Amino acid sequence: MTTAEKFSAREAAEFLGLSHNRVRALLLQGRLRGEKVGMAGWIIYRSELERFARLPRRNGRPPVEGEISASGRSRRKSRAAAQEASAGAAS
């Protein structure tokens, strides 16, 4: 029987190139799978880290729920301006 390689959250952060806090947040969100150990510890298996590393990544700060991106705001403004222009031309 072989023993799977195990990582702490801090070691997993180094492996993935992320901060320790980001790894903990991913674990709490369920986006990264691990086993909770004790009050503040986590065990993450190498196979899970490799799976997570293969997932496509988006650069930048993750959006906060309910937050509108800058591109979404500018699209809304330009859409509203286009509607006003077409309404003005129609009258």
C-alpha cells in the first residue's frame, strides 16, 4: 500500500503559488478539497493540488458577491447612451 503525499495549507499555498489566506478561503468555499484537522489545520493531498493547478485561472481580484465590474458599468452606460440617442433620433 502506498501513502499519498499530504500537504498543510501553508505548504499547499507554496505549491500553488498562492497566499496561505487564499488557500484557506478556497478550502472553506469547497473549491479546494481537504480534510480539516483540529481547530485550524488542514490536510490537502497532492492529487487534489494537481487537480486544482490544472483548472483555468482568472487573473485579478476575485469578484465580491453583488459587485459590478468596471467593464459591466461601462457597458451599461454605453448601452443607455445608445438608447437615448436612438430615442432622440426617433422623435
